[in-house]
Amino acid sequence: MSCNFEFPVGGDVEAALEKAREAVESQNGTFTGDTNAGDFELNVFGNFIKGSYTISGETLNLEITDKPFFVPCNMIESYLKKYIS
């Protein structure tokens, strides 16, 4: 089951991506991409969360493609909001 989220980034896409990069890398994850699209992967409680992102205008679109079954999408969304918004 994938999770999809949208976050407004205002006019500073690069700043929003840097926040996302810092959040992922603080969990010993990897974050690759540019201001158009990219991928990320991080380890949470010994389980990997993998996904990709695209930028559309001033919106960051995230798709979680692989996650532990016991971690609900809303928990991931709350975590991301805290670090990206």
C-alpha cells in the first residue's frame, strides 16, 4: 500500500527540499534529487521507508512506495509535516 501526500512549499522550493533532506539524513537515510523530482529511503525502527517526490509549482508531492505494514500513512504524514512545513 502506498501513501501519497501533498505539502505546500510556498515560493522557496529549495528550502523545503533542504528541510526534507535534513529530516531523512538525520535518520541515516538517503535523499537524492533536484527541484523537479527525486527519491528517498530511511530506516525507522529497523524497517525501511522508501519513496519519491515531485515538485509541481509550489507543491511537494510525496509518494511512499514501501513502508512497514504496522506504520500507518497518517503517522508518516505527521512526521513529514513536522519537518517540512
